[in-house]
Amino acid sequence: MEDAPETNGRFGPRAVAALVIGTLALVASLNMFHDRYQEASAVLRDGVPGMFELDHCKKVRGTTASCHGSFRSDDGTVVREWIRLSNRYDAADVERGKEFPARLRARGPGDHFAEALVRSDGVGRDNVRERGIGAAGLGVAALAMFGFAGRRAAMRPGSRAWRVTGYVLWFTVSAGVVVWQLLERWGGGPWVS
């Protein structure tokens, strides 16, 4: 029986699978980062300041799915009677009928974007930040998947470098997914009083 030749790995089906998974995760991460962090940050920066009064939160299996209420700008010129909160965690510590400061990206004539409402106090700003960090965690996991594809093509399977690199990449993927899931599912969640 002959020993395996001392050649690098090959760019085969496993490397292609790592590239596909990494690409899908990176696209999802970029979309989440844009929608949940960049867009929400723009609303916090440029939105109309006012107060949001919580009217109703819909729960699915004990978890808040969406919340609605009314918004009135500080100067009274912008009023929305039934508007959905962009981030369900913004209402985590608020009872029905209570208010909190918010900012609204109001839609004017000819505008081609959806209105967005973001809580503008410290809790709301923390929620936006947490969702951005969570999306970045998924991005880190995606980049590590690309590392698996590169490892497959550049290193000899079974070598010490192959094993160490594999452990580091698995840790990176796992840590990225854990950060994403914790901040996606619990962003502003159980630790908010």
C-alpha cells in the first residue's frame, strides 16, 4: 500500500459547497446590515423627532412578532395613527398606552421609500447597534467559510497546518453564528429591564 502523495488538496465539491454557503451567508449578512443597521441609523439621524404611543403587539408562541401604535411629531405636523415599529425589541419594556421618543422617516409626495419608525432613546439606539453587530457576526462566519474553500485548495489534507486551520475556521464560523443568533433573537431582549 502506497502513502498518499504529498500534494495540496483539490478544489472539489466540498470547497464549492463552502463557497456557495459562504456566498449566501455573506449576501444575507450584507442585506441585514443594510436594513437593520444602516437604514435604522439613517432614520435616527435624519428622521422627524416625536413620540410613539404603543397600541398593540402581536405575539407568536410567546415571542413578540410585531408592534403597532401612533406617532406624533414634536411640532405636531406629522401624525401617523397606525404605524409599525421597525424593530420589535423597541417595545420590549413598554406597556400598552405608554410613550417613548422615536424618529420617523416620513414619506412625502413622490418619495419611493417606505416609512420607518425607530425608537430614539438609549434603548432604541442600543437595539440598532446590537442588530448591526449581529449582522456583522454572520458576515464573519461567511468569510470563514471562504477560508474553508481556500484551505481545501491550498493545503495538504491531514497535515498539522490543515488541522489547526480547520479548528480556527470552525471556531470562527461558530462564534459568528452565535453572535448573530444572540443579537438577532435577543437584541434588546432578556437582559433589558
